[in-house]
Amino acid sequence: MADQQPSRRVRASGDVEVSTYLEIAREKSGESPSGAVPATPVQPETVVVIDFGSQFSMLIARRIRECRVYCELVPPDATWESVEKLRPRGVVLSGGPASVYDFGAPMIPTWVFEQDLPVLGICYGMQALANQLGGKVAPSDHREYGHAVVNQGAEESPLFADLPGSIPVWMSHGDRITQLPPGFRSLAYSDNSPIAAMTNDRGIVGIQFHPEVVHTPHGKQVIENFLYRVCGCEGDWTAGNFIADGINRIRKQVGDGHVICALSGGVDSAVAATLVHRAVGDQLTCIFVDNGLMRREEPERVVDTFQRHMEMRLVHVDAADRFLTQLRGITDPEQKRRIVGETFIRVFEAEADKIGKVDFITQGTTYPDVIESATGHGTAAKIKTHHNVGGLPKELTFELIEPLRYLFKDEVRQVGLALGLPDEMVYRQPFPGPGLAIRIIGEVTKERVSVLQAADWIVMQEVKRAKLYHDLWQSFAVLTDTRSVGVMGDYRTYGHVVALRAVTAEDAMTADWARLPYEVLAKISSRIVNEVPGVNRVVYDITSKPPGTIEWE
């Protein structure tokens, strides 16, 4: 209800001070100022997002979580038995590429109506509501893509509470509702959508526009109104509650077993390891495998951080030669990922034999990892095999623990801060599990790794000197398989081409190329050409995601 909304809310990542976030988290979850988590886990309020294949489905989930309400994406064929354990407070129906009158178009599962839950249908989700509840949907005479203005009707609605009478929105549809279902009323209209929003007396609401995208300026308020005013949520999705619940789940899963953590030094594996360590203590052994594909001085930093400062049981394995041998002659990116993933596991199995009985392996898999690696329920295309998901052999002998599997990167960082991890670790830029193997186009050799490490070191130094490191999602060098003619001194050269990549993003599901200052690019280029043997040309990648990916392979 409106009068039950929290007076302070965590806003989008980067829009709230860390101290404020932790204060709210502790207030809501019962943490002490020292950062101790509540002894009893709290079941968070949950909203289920039924994914009809929209390119914005993951963004809907992000926006809901930014309102401090937990959510999970499920396919249209999800049963009530599969979601009942979440005890959902409401349901959101995403958009999608289909038309409701197409043969085989996805439908809303019947349990959505049988459970009498509040529902928000977005775009296709609204049309599916109309179609299945007795209304009519037909192709529109004028398709509506891009900017539009939605005007509220005479009837007031909690969905549009505290919003102007006319709001700019983002539309993306070729169909429209021509007849409302029985019991529904129109709430708003646009030039090309006579029914741009509808509702009934049972808390079912439909909107034709996309509130989750930044092109709908008041979209977050629309989503908040649905969550707080229609579903009655209070906003209890906090780092503290997640930690308490995670500890409880891990203890139940592990029991008296022993856990190995696939420690890489990145924020995901660091937070996963710390959470598991908090749950089971010395039942966890962290194994850091130096695959020879890491950045310069990275192995030393990992060992120092986790062994000396975090005081975890750590086994350091130097397996660089083994990885490079396995990668010899391999140029296909998917093969590289599979080889690195399988070799990684084999090293783990060898170490497990030395430790004794090992039952579990922890990985820092996150939600974007899962989505990018799976074909899902037929609506999401596979982009690449992710090292944390698709590279594991079928005969894996350990049971997986993936405590961060349903978190976005900024949520992982919030959990890391609440666990007490140092800022420099929490805000470390992401680094791929296959490491430099997928930043070397073509065959991976010791010499090519050395060249890339030197170039990448310069990129990191100059980005940090320019105080841009924390403004960028990732910044790195790529050693291409192209060679170019150049001139150094009075001699002709035929050297390597290094590409620079720097992007901005919220969670890596989408990303934009960073507009680095020319002077920074010039400095990086000059240093690489002058300091890295064999490189005589530097180029800058200005491709966004989509259509490209962040990594080159």
C-alpha cells in the first residue's frame, strides 16, 4: 500500500551511496552495524516475470530488483508447482515477438488467474491478457515503434499515481487491442493506441508501452506503483536478507560435506567464496588455478588477498604449461572455452584427490552468465558458451554450488560490500574465466600471451591514471590475428595489431562503447607501440552490444 512504502529506497546501481545502501539493508534485515547478518533468513517478497521472449525481459527483472523486490524469470510453460515455493506477490508478463493470434503463440498459464494474483502485462503481455480473457487483438493500421506519448483517461489508477497526465513512453508493437475483455476499463491512450493501458477490479493491469527501458522516463515509477500500490510489496530485497538466506541454503546443501571453490580472483568468485566460507568455514578449500592466461601480476594479488588477508584455506596450483599445451593449435573460440573449462575441472579433480573426499564445487555464476549460455525455453538465442556454465564436462564428479546464480553484477557487488570485502576487489572490472585465451584471436601461445599481457598492463595503467577505471564496465586489449606494415625508425616493420576495447554497462546484458578522451587513447597507443615488442598498430573498437559482444571471442 502507498502509506506502507519505505521512506528511503535503494536506487539503481551507482545512484546511491554505499553507506546509505548498507544502512537500509541493515534496517530492513535486522543487521547490526558491524555487518553481522540475521540469524534467521527472511523469505523475500517475490514477483514472477513470465518471459515471452522480449529483448527487454532481463531489463524488467533489473528494474523490479532496483525497487528492492526480488523476482525471477520463468517460461510461459512454468507450472504453479514450480513457482509456488517463491510465494509470489504478483506476476509480470513481458513483451515478446509473437502475435497472440499466431498459431503456437505463447499463452499465459492458467495458474496466473487461478491464484488471483496482481498482474502487470507489458506489450505482448497486455495483448495476451486481452486475448485470453475475452477481448480482441488485431493488427494495427499504424505500427508504433519508438517514442510516443501516453495520455491518462478520466479514471484514476494506482498504476499512474503521482505521474503527470501525459507521459513520454517507448512503444514497440504492431498489434493493438480493439475490444476490451469483460470487466476491463481503459486507463490511457496514445495517438496509435486507443487502449494503451487497461485494468479491472482484480488487480490485473495491462500497458502497451515498455516501462523498463530508459526511453520511458517515468517507467520506474510505473513499476514501483505496481509493486508497492497494487501488489502491496514493502521492498525487502536486501543484501543482508540475501546473505542470510544464502548461508541457510548452503548449510542445508553441504551438510557435513567438503567444498572446493573455483577461485579466480574476480568479484564473482570472491563473493561466492566468502559467502560459502561464512556458511561452512573450514569445510571450504579455495583452489586457485593459475592457467597462465591471467593479467600481469594477477596470480600474486589473488594469493595475497585470499591467503593472507581473507585467511581462507587456499591451494595455489601453477598449471600454465598444461593449459597452453591443451590450447596448442586451437583457434576456434568455442573450443578454447571448452578446453579451458575442462582442463580447469581436471586440475580440480587432481587437487581433490590430494585433499580427500570432496563433495561440492562453488562457482561465481551470475544471471547474465546463465542467460547467455542457455537457449532457455526457446525464446532466447544462444550467444556463446560461458566458462562458468557451458564449459563443464558431463561427467563432472562434484555437485555444483552457485550461490550467485540469480544475481546481476551490481547485486553481487552489493553483497560483497555487505560481507566486508575490500572495495578494490568488489569494484574490480570483470575478467573472463578463459582469460586471455579469448582475447587472443587465433592460436594461443606463450609468446602471444606475453605480448597481450604487456599491452593490457599499459591499458590498465593509463585508464587508472585518467581516473576512468570505475566509470568503465571493462577496458582491455585484444591481440588480433592481423599483422600490418609499419615504419619504425628507418625500417619497415610487419607487426601485430592490438585492438582496444572499453565499454560502459550496467550488467553486461547490453553495453556501449566508451567515449574515451582522445588524449588517453593517444597515450595508450603510443606506449603500446613503443613498449611492446612486435606491435606496430593500435585500433579502437567502437561496437556496442548488441550487435557485438563485449569480448571478441
